[in-house]
Amino acid sequence: MAIVYYRNSKTGRTVAYESKAKWNSELGYSVPERKYLGVVDSEGNIIPSSGRRGRKPRNPDASAHTGEDNQPDLKAEIAELKKELAAVKKENDRLQAKLSAEQEKSAQMSDLISQIHRMTVR
């Protein structure tokens, strides 16, 4: 077994793995099996991992906090955003109606141009 170090060139972080070679008869060569040991600090010491996978659980004090102290601010902000959304929807409806009217005019003009073209071609 050996300790292998990998350095991430983007972050500069170095991590350590315990590596041992295992023969893979299907592939015909040895394949390394690695176990994560931890992060290497600036002095070269390995800071071991906790041994647990995934994210750390939330702080129990933080999960108990419901944020009730800032709810009035959020409620006012939500009310303001709802008013703004209603105004944007109203403007959207107005623009949709205007677009529909312009498309109608465009269709009429296209029909007139087609009629004129038919008259001149004959």
C-alpha cells in the first residue's frame, strides 16, 4: 500500500489517498483501489476526513430557527412583488392585444397585395 497525493491545479488543494493495486483479470492489468484519507495542509500533514459521506448535517440550532423575526419584511416584499407582477401581466395582455391587431392588419395588407398582383399579372 502507498499514499498517493493529488493536487487540484485550479484550487491548489491537495488530497491524500491510500492506494493499493488489484489485478483485474478481465482487463489484463492492475487497477488501483483508492481510499480517501483527507486533505493535506500547508505543512504536509494529512487532515483526516470524518469518515462520513455527504454533507454535514445542519446545526440543530439553525434548523430550530424559523426566521419569524424577519417575516414582516418578507411579507411586505412579497406584497410589493405581487403588485409588480400584476402590472407586468396587465402590460403583457395589452401588448398581446396590440400584436394581434397588427397581425390582423398585416394579413389584410398581404391579401390586398395578392389581389393587386393577380390583377396586374393577367
